[in-house]
Amino acid sequence: MNKIKDKAEFITLLLLFGAVMLVMVLINRCVEPWLMSGGIELPIIVLSIIVYVPMIAIGLIYTFVKGDKFIEAYEIKKIKISTVFLTIILAFVVMPMGWFANELSQLFVPNVFAQAADSLLGTGSVIPAVISMVVIAPICEELIMRGFFQNRFSKIIPFGASAVLTGFLFGVLHMNLNQFCYALVLGIIFACINRASGSIITSVIMHMIFNGFGCIAMIISTGIANDAGMSMAEGAEMYRTDIKTMIFSLIVTGVLAVISFFITRILLKAIAKREGNEIQAEA
């Protein structure tokens, strides 16, 4: 009987993810262009809120229908100060794994972040863009992907399978191969840090740091590209099509990613012990 319920829950969650994707696509591909055609250009912060609120609402409605408490269901729990510091360290430690996945994807497709840099960092839009990417996106995406989907999937399938599945869905959420690759890797890591700490707060912190680092890199790279008389997109594409440079970069980031993997395991165990999650610490 439990297997039948778990199977029904599994299918329901996949359908709910489909609904989340549908809402995001409709707003991004239909509502926003329709508003722009009428001369209405929404600030990026407002647009982000319009996109994320209904996506989050889908999970919240399901949570309340099931009779679950929001705080408990989404694992929004206090963490120790030492865990915060370790989480910040871990965010930088795992970056090489994301870099390697990003570089690997660029063997086949352009760097999407670089392609969008000029529009994101247009005149007078830097601060709103940073707020949207570094604050709004991490909080909302973690509530959706780890708070709702990961926590629910992990109750009906083994943790490893749920982490890979939600990491995969997190990649799909970005709707392009370039971001899919590193979102998949980061999604799995975010699931692991939450399991170790017992709180979604840790993945939110890591997500913010990763996006913040990306924003800083984008701003600096855009300035360098502009000084060289080209756009960020042109500079990124020139780098991507230089095979020797790409191979060298893949080797370097690959080696760093392997080192990063082993240090990540150590830090996850340390976080689990500090939060009293001995099962996770021994995993």
C-alpha cells in the first residue's frame, strides 16, 4: 500500500514540476513580451517576483492541501554560527566543480550568462540585476527546488536518487544546456549540504554566494571586454572557440574539481557533526 502511495506521490511531484515549468515559460515567453509590446517594460526585480511567486505558490498550495506545516515541510531551521562559516567556506570550495561543468558545456554551446551580460548590466540596471540574481533568485529557487521538491522526493525515494533527480530538475529549470550542466552539479551539492545541516538555510547561503561571485565575475569581465572594444558575449565566444585555451581550462578546472570533491566531503561531515546529524556525518 505504501509503495502505491509513494508511486502516486512521485508522479504527482513530477506533474507539479511540469506546472512550475509551464508557469515560468508562460510568463517569460508570453506575458513579458505582451507587456513590452504595449510599451510596458517591467524592472527586473518586479519581473523576477512576478515569475517566482506563482511558481512558489504551486508548492505551497500542495503543502497546505497535504496538511503539512510550512516551516517543517521546507526545513527552515536555525543553524549554528559555526555552520554558517563552514557553509561560506564550502560555497567557495565547490566552485571548481561548477566551473568544470560550465567549461565542459561550452564545448557544445555558448556561455548563456555571458550572452545576457550586456542586457543585464545595461545603464542604470546593475544594482537591480544584482539584487534579482543574488537575493531573489537564490531564495525563491531554493524554496522551490530544495524546500519543496527535494524534501518531498527524499521521503519516498533514497536520498542519493532524490538529490540527483532534483539536481536534474534544477538544471531543466534553467532551460538551456550551458546552465543545465552546472545547475545539475550544484543542485546535488545543495541537497547534500541541506541534509548535513538539516536546514534549507545552508543551500540558500551557498546559492547566494555562487550567484554573487558570478555577478562580480560578469561585471569585471564585461569591463575588460568593453575596454578591448567588444561586448562580453563576443569576448566569451572568442574564448570558447579557442580550442587550445578550452582544453587547458578543462584540465585545470577538472583537477581542481577532483580536489574540490574530496574537500567537500570533509566539510559536509564537519557540518553534520556540528548540527548533530550523525547519520549524515557517517554517510
